[in-house]
Amino acid sequence: MKFDDVLREIGEFGLYQKRLMFLLCITSCCVVMQNISPVFTVKIPKHRCKIPTYPNDTYQLQSPDHASLVNETIPLRNGEYSECTLYDAVGSDGTENRTERACNDWVFDKSVFTATLVTERKIYRSHSSMMIFAGKFVGAFLASMAGDYLPALMAFRFMAGAFTTGSYLCIYVITLELLGTRYRRYSSIVAVIADIFAMLAATLFAYLLRHWQHFQASLASLTIFLFIAYFFIPESPRWLVSKGRHEEAQKVLEVVARINGRSLPPRFQIEALASMAGVRAASGPKGKQGVSPLSLFRIPRLFLRYTLLYFCWILTIMCYYGLMLNVSNMSGNIFLNFGLMTVLPEVFSVAVLSLLLERVGRRSFVIGAVGLGGLACMATILPVVFGGNDWIIRGLSLGGRMCVSATSSALYTLSPELFPTVLRSFGLGSCSMMSRIGGIASPYVADLNTYVMGTFGAVLPQMVFGAAGLLTAIMTFFLPETRGRHLPETVRDAELFGR
């Protein structure tokens, strides 16, 4: 007897699961808003060197005399003021025999944002974005360990106060484990819908609050909802069963059945729950038995599978956030660019996930989506070689971003289905942790065009993301399909999974 047999009796997608999905939306919104904040907080506005001899110099011209001094002091580059150099001294003729030197002080255009981290702190933008993903790396690691060795309630309570990523992973795993086989894809779809609302809300906040401190404070204040959600988060009954805590698991299942308008049949009482885990009831009240995460990597078959899965996450998340952060490098209105390159792909992701994820399978979906995304990004070199306008490059980048967004959501469904119940929180948490390596690298890849000049440099980030997408498609081919399969309960089940 499998745990999915119990779900068929108490409801595979009832009111209780829908309530959990609502809580999943709340945590997802908090996580996504923090993830996308660098697009606005570390935006580099138009700027030029500050004129040393002009007190209170600003980017906006203050008077005709100010405009004349700027023209005499700042070199022109393709009709734009140089951002990094100024003339060392004005020659006697006003235009000739002048040498340029680098400056170390700038003035910034404040027509879009009154202040960003770059304009106020003068820090490297890539480093600032990297620190967010480095923090998420630590949060995902702690969540992966806490989720399997502490009750989910305790782990969620701790993570809610410290790491939004940890909170999201805990509630995501609980929701996934309480959904029937046919409905597991809904967890990814609902999370993406929440992402869309979060991105729209964050864009609105950034539009209304043009100072980075006010914007960041508004996002941080929303995490109070994580503390409220704590009172409605259950323990994972699958996890309780795997730990031998069958009485507690039965109580949770009875609550699920009652809210869903069902009842827990007598044949699914404590003895039956014990047989599901393949273990006897724990001798102690706490249920001391456990499985080490290292046991997953002592088996060659599982070691290869999870290593490939980790690399898929690293490359996908590097592409996901890299293409999103690249919005800051685009010309034009940043809010419109963000909507086209970030919100629109998420809408596309919801549509294709709903239509195809259950029909073609998780693995096939990931291979097709990330493969097409990689080809689209690689194709951005064609307008550079054969000629074309920026809109072709932007359209191909948008296509790549859409496919990568769908891939990321599909991985959230595929990955936990490959791990056994006893280590499922560790599995998803470790995938998220490893993916932050890609997140840490993403701002540096997105800024490659600042190091490689010219038309090729403009599409170099997309070329790197395209190659990463194609490599991900190849590695995913060697992962097993999980569509319509029972979730593995033990390490042995995971080893036999896909054979």
C-alpha cells in the first residue's frame, strides 16, 4: 500500500490542499520580490564625470553656462557624454590639444530613480546582486537540512524569520506531498501565478517609490505574512510516517479528511501507516530512526542522477536570473522592459505548464523547453553577423527567457519527485542550494557586455546562456520520467525508480 492510496480516500485536491496552495502563493510572492529587487535597486542610471570646478554639479543642466562647461569638459562618445573620462584641462582654443583622464566621481540622472545602491554606495552592481544569491545559497542549505530532521512547522517558523527561500521550500514540499499524482503539477503552476502577481506588485512599488531604501523596506515589510502563515502550516504526514511517528501522521490525515469533507477509513490507521514506511512504529516518542543524505550518494546510480540534476539547476537558474538581470542593460523604459522580459515569460510559463507538463511528461518538457530557449539565445548572434535591428535580438532574448522560465517551473515539479520521502526536503533544498551557484554567476554573465565592447559584446551574455541551455537539455535526457508515478518513499524506492 502506498501513501497515494490514502490520498485517494481523503481527497487528492480538496479544500485543504487549496488552502495550502494559498499559503504557497504568499511565500512565493515574498521570495520572488526579493529575487527581482536587484533589477531596480542596482540599476545604473545615465551618468557622467563630475566637473571638479563646478560646485553642486548635477547631471541635469542647470543653466546655459553649465551646459557650456559640460560640453567643454566632458568628451562625447557617439553623441553621448563619456561616462568615465573628462578633459584634463581646457585648451586655449577650447577644443584642441586636450587630454582625457579617468574620473573617480560622477553625477547621475535622477529622472527615473532618485537613488539606487550604485548611485549612493558606489558599489559594484554585480557584487550587490551576487550577495543576494549567496544569502539564498545559505538559506536553501539550512532549509534542506532542517526540513528532514526537524518537524516542518519548526523549520518553517525558523526560516520565516531568517530566510524567505527556506520558508518557500518547506511549504512547497508539504504541498507537493499532499497532492495526488494527477495534481502535483498544480504546485508549480500556482507558484508561477503567484510569481506573476509578485513581479507586477514589485514593479508598481519601484515605480511609485523611486528611492532604493523605500522600495526595499516595502518588500521587507511583506514578510510579516510568513509569520501569520506559520499557524496554518501542517506537518508533512509523509515525513511523519517515514520517521515512524504514525500517531501524529494519523491526526494530520484526519484533519485533511475532515476539511475535505471525507473520513479516514479504518484500514488506514496506525498499523497501515507503519506498513507504508516499511518500518515498525518507533520505539521512542520522537521516532529516532533517520536516513543520512549521504546514503543517496553512496549508490552510484543515485549519485549520477542527482549530480546531473544539480547541474541542470545551476545552469537553468543562471539563465533565468541572468536574462532577467540583463533587463537593466537594455535601452528604453526599464518598467516596460521588465514587463516584457520578465512578467510576460511567466504568463507563457503558466500556459505551457498547464497544457503540456502532464501530457508530454516532466523530462520531455524540460528537454524541449530549455533546448528551444538555448537555441533562441544562441540565435541572437545572427542579427550581429548578417545585420538586423535591436528588436530582433530583443525578440530572441524574450523567446529564450520564456522557455527558461517554463523550464525552471518544471524542475520544481520534477526534482522532488525523484527524491525519497525521507529526504525529499533535503532533495529540493539541495537543488535550490546548488542552483544559487548559477544565481551567483548570473550577474557577472549578464554584465559581460561591459567588458567586451562592440556589437558582439552586446549579445555575448545571451550566447553564454544559450550554450548553458543546450547543455541542460542534454543532461536532462539521462534523468528518469516521473509523470504518473508514485513518489518514492525510501532510498531503495528511489534507486529502483525509472528502471
